[in-house]
Amino acid sequence: MRKQNMNRDFMATARTLSEALPYMQRYSGAVVVVKFGGNAMGDDEAMAEFASDIVLMKQVGIHPVVVHGGGPMINDLLNKLGIESNFVRGKRVTTRETVEVVEMVLSGLVNKRIVQAINDAGGRAVGISGKDDDLMVCEADDPELGFVGRPVEMNVQIIRDLYNAGLIPVIAPVATGMADNETFNVNGDTAAGAIAGALKADRLLLLTDVSGVKDASGEVVTSMHPDQVKAMIADGTIAGGMIPKTETALKAVEEGVRAVVILDGRVPNATLLELFTEHGAGSLIRTTEPRVKPHGLRQGGTEL
């Protein structure tokens, strides 16, 4: 009789799956908006891993909604076309000519690449933009920045229709304006926050290139209340690019999102670590105080 080789790797995998069960049960039916961007979008292996994680989320009963950026790809095409970019206070001015390139890259190249990766991983993804069914209607966020939009009207029924039909929505942050034939480029985090707020999502996961929100000593803060976030912005602890991310988180929570997590998208399986493990990942922001374990790690996935 042949003996089965039960090595430690197989046993560890089985144990991990078993420990994930209560988190999977807790999140069954939950809406989780995931903002995907950064360097991972240009890496085939990272893209495939992200897609696999999204498919697994759908498989266990979660409704994932992917919102993406695409800044580096936009820069590449603008350079190839010889279109010069102007900046105001460090932000790109989006002209009528530039916004056409933005729409081509985001709604075309980037969106369909993510859709294809999810489908290749066994999922059923559909790519749309904020223009579809007037999902996201914007006005100019700052007249000096041109066609950079701020969402003022959200119509998210199309997203519900898609995920209730078993599909995974992948959304490009391009929106229509109040006037006819008006197109706006929307910051990816801003778009994800607005969509999550309109859906009253259970989680908004903002994948970034840092490990989370850090305190004055450089340590990641694992759980935060909005008042703490505001105080850290006011005293300069939260600075630079983390300010707009935390402001997006605060607005999303105010609009009804149960919790927002800012986490490092470079970490393998970051979304699964956040949702399906005991300690979670990154910095969680919510209105009610999360339960904290004695050793300082929050009870990640179980806290819906």
C-alpha cells in the first residue's frame, strides 16, 4: 500500500484554508471596492496575482468592484505623442487634448488589460467607465486644472446589476460632465471613494506603494478613528501623498462605507491578507473603534 506524503507545506495550506473559513462566512455577500494602481499594473506577474485574488473573493461570495488608475501609462502615451504636460501646484493640467488621451488609456488599454487578467484567472469581468449609464457625473474640481473632475452625482445601479449577475465590474475613472460631450479625468482614489460611498460598501481597499499610515515614529497605525486621522493631518504626521488618500477614506466613511483600509499593494495577496486573516493588513479607518488584540494587532477580517 502506497503511503501518502503529508509534507508540512500541504498541512500548512490546509490549516490556512480552515482558519480562513470564519472570515469567508462573515464577508459572504459583502461589497468590497478595491482601488488598484501603482507599479503592479505594469508587472504581468503582479497583475495575474491580483486578478487571482479578485476571482477568489468572488468565488467565496464577496462582490468585488475594481476601480483602477493608470498614471504611468498616461504619461508614456503623452510622451510618445509629444503632448507637453503643464502642472499647477504639482498637479497635471488636463486639457481637452490631454483628456482624450486619458480616456483612450484608462477606458481602453488599462481597463481591458485588467479585465483580461481576471478572465484568464477564471473570473467573469466586465470593463466600464464612469461614463457608462452616467455612473459618475462630475464638475471641474479646480478651474486651473482643466478637465480634472470631482464627482457630484453617482448612479451605481449598473454596478449592482453587474455583480448580482455574477460579474466583476472593472471601472475606469473617466466621467461625464454636466454639459454635453464633456469628459473628465478623475483621480483613481477619488473615484473609488465615491463609488464605495454610493454603494455603501462594506470595505474600501486602497492599494498603494506604502505599508499604511505611519505615526510620528514611523510605525504603521493598524486601526484609526476619523478624529485621529484629522489630528495627524493637522499636526503634519500625515503628509504628502498620504493626505489625499486619508481624506478619501474619511469622506467614504462619512458617506456610509463601513471601513477603509490603506494597504501595501506590493505585498503578495494583500487583499486576501486583509480580508481572510486574523490580523488584517495596512491601516483600517472606521467610525467605531475596532477591537484590538493585546499584542496590538486588530482583529482584521472578522470586523465587518
